Amino acid sequence: MLVTLLPAALLPAARPTRARRVEMMAASPSALPKIETGVAAHLDQYETHDGRNVLVAVLDTGCDLAAAGLQKTSDGRNKYVDFLDCTGGGDVDTSKVVERDADGRIPGLSGRSLALGAWADGVDSFHVGGALLFPLLPSSARGRIQKERKASFSATQHAAMTEAQRALDAIEADSTLAADEKSEKKKDAELLLKELKGMMEKHDDHGPMLDVVAFETDGVWRVVIGDGADLTSATPMAPFATSQQVGDFGHGSETSYCVQVYDGGDTVSLVTDAGSHGTHVAGIVAACDDDPARNGVAPGAQILACKIGDGRLDSAETGTGLVRALIAAKRYGCDLINLSYGEPFHSATSGRVAETFAAAVREWGMAVFISAGNAGPALSTVGAPGCISEAICVGAAVSPQMMADQYST
């Protein structure tokens, strides 16, 4: 399998008239409460005040870079400026440097001898690493693929066990065999059947092993990924901010990803989402669709996607991931930060996370929006870090119209 690149997204179609947009938004108030929040009325009066020239950092599970409605802004710019894995979960050690052998191949960390394509012409040395596919995938995709692969393995294994049992039955029924010969053949057949049954009972699928190859050309690092020895037709990917390239891991995962390269090629980050929550949040913030009823609050805004949900922790966040994301938001010059994470706390106003959030507001000039959380009403009704004084904490509210549309049958 060679990782395939997704086609570039097309620009949005021509926008409907203002009257038609208001009519469409009013017809679907439950998708996003634009009427209750005043968004519909504001955009009706100020058509271009839709988030243009605003950069929002979405700190979440990460985002699906191929999601519909999150490809372009209302004025035609790329929706995502970059996608960063702040958890380190997708980091691949590529510090090992190799050169071509006499056949023009390079040794992959998987043990494969990798055949290179024309994309490697003129390159003398390559950084190589390896990664298992399953830990990179969100749990929903990983579970689905594991189930499908197990079903395929089980079908093949059952067929082999059936054939082995038939061979054993034939040996026992063969009256022409001498006793010693029959005993020897029967022992071999029984051993084969036992091994096949053992493989079925102890089946443990670790998933495909990916070879990761990084190299530098014309001052730009590029990455090739594959799970086979033939990489001749692979398409190198540059870091997302450079090329806007998006790949798909294949194997039926339907999981998009991009790459980042750090430490002079010694670390490659394979960046994908740890769940659908971040894409959902990004859509609420800034989706831009042909149908305005499916637009977010600010369809003109751009997004810096920062993954703080660690797939190794079932998409839970860590303090290190939060601080890295905040630093990235500063580096990219974000105007707003959205964090739809939170949990009960013991002390939320001290420590590096709280200090960095405070710096984002007081020193870096950012507006920080954090969810109140889903707990309560009781102690910790407002979770951390939403309870810090510097943030704008957002709680849930449901209007009668939203109740009717979303909860009635």
C-alpha cells in the first residue's frame, strides 16, 4: 500500500443572495443557534463581518483535514493554516540516516529493502523510521479495521482448519496405509491442526508496519510513507503549511493526515485526529458550505488545528499538550483560542497551564473561549480550565425552538 493524496478542494460555489441566506438559516435553526445568538441578524446587516482575517486556534482532538465545509473560507482562502500534534503521539524517530545500496535501494527500519522512485533523484541520504498504523488512528477507525481484519483472518483460518481436519479424517479412513506410516502421517496432520487452532485462539493483530522516509530537497523536508517495499510511485509530502498536502492512511481507515518535520529531519510527526470532536468544533466555529444553513458562526475565519487529545490516552489532554498548543497559537499569531475541553479540578488557577492561558489574554492579546464542562450542578459545575478568570467560559443553553427541533420526535 502506498499512501494516497486526496484531491485539492474546489472553491465554494457562488453565494446565494442575502435574503435567501437568512431564509435558509431561519429554516434550520437547530443545526446551530444563529438566531438565538444574533449571528443571523449580524450577518444580515454586515455581510462581510464573517470572520475574515481572523485566525482561530482550535485546541481539541485534532481535525479531519478532508472534511466537507472546512476546505475554503468565504473569501476563498485555505480554511486550515496548519495542523499540529501537540501530544507527541504521532512522533516518529527518524534519526537513523541511510544511503542507497548498490541496487539503488535503502534499508527501511521495518527490515524491508525499499525501492525508491524518481522523487529521490539527486538525494544522497535519507532519514528512516517506522510506525505501526493502529496507534495512529482514532479509536473508532482502529476498532472497525481490527474487526474487519479479524473477520478476514478468521475466514481464512477456518478454511485452513477445515482442510486440515479433512486430511486427518482421510488418513484415519485410509485402510491401505501401513500402521507405522499411518501413525506418522496422523501425527503430522494432528500437529498442523493443533497449530492452526492455536493461531486462531492467540490471534493478536498489531496492524501494518509503516516505513517512514524523510529527505530534504531545495530547503524543504519531504516525507514518504508506505507499508511495502515498493515506494517507486509514492508521492512525497511536505509539511502542511508549506504544501497543504493531505494523505489517507488507506487500509479502509478513511483517516486523513498531514506531516510535520522537526529536529533537522530527526523527527517526523504524522498528524491525524484522535476523534471527531475537533472537526465538529471547527465546523461550529468556521464551517463554510455552499448551503449557508450549514455554515459555522464565522465562515470567513481560518483555523489553526492543535491536537491536544492524545490517542494513547483515549483522546484525553495533558498539560504538556495544552502548553504546546498555546505556544503554537502565539507563534502563528492567532486572534482567538477555542478549547472545548474541561474537567473537575482541585486547583485550577495555579500551575503552568493556568499561567500560560493568563499570558495568552494579558500579554499576547488573544480572546480565549473555554467550555464550562458537562458536570454539575454541584461542586466543579464549571470545570478547569474554564474557571480561570482570564477566559470567557461558555455554558450550554437550549431555546424552545432548539428543544422542539432537536429533542422532539
